[in-house]
Amino acid sequence: MIIEGNQKQLAAMQEFHNGNRQEGLRLQEEFAKEFREEYKDKDHCSCKKACRYHGNCKECVAIHRAHQEHVPNCMRPVINKKIKLISELTEHSIAGEIEMPKEVLR
């Protein structure tokens, strides 16, 4: 099962955008059911960092919400994709102003 860019979930979002909430919810629940079945005994966490909260999204997200310093590693590709689109508005001129921290959590 592919999680990122999952076709069923993309279709669900399209239904929501089209105003068809019922169909969107149906497709979303189908995705969730397939996810629960596929990953009941497998690792679903895309984070590559060895962490005590690996695979425990509930606690991981709570920790990040609490300290509000950065987002969980698994969410970075999604957010960076959106930031890249916004950055295109200024020909990515912000790139020269950004300095990576010494420790980049990967």
C-alpha cells in the first residue's frame, strides 16, 4: 500500500472539493480501513531517525504540538512541497537567505 499520494485518498479529496462530502468520507474510510489492515503488523512510519516514538504518531504529534519548534520528520516532505510552490512566486529568491541548522533531524 502506498500512503503518500494514495490514489483513493486523492479521489476522496477531489470529492470533498467537488462538494460531495458523503463520497469523500466513504473513500476516506475505505483508505483508513485498508491502512489499518495493511499496517496492523508492519511499520508504517516514514521517519528514518531512530526515535523512541517511531511509529507512534499520536505521541509524536503531541510532542511536536507541545514544543511547537518544528514538525515531525514525516510531515516535512509534504510541507516542503507546499513551500516550494510558494517560493516559485519569487523565483526561489529566499533560498539564498536560508541557512540549514547544524543538526538537521532526518
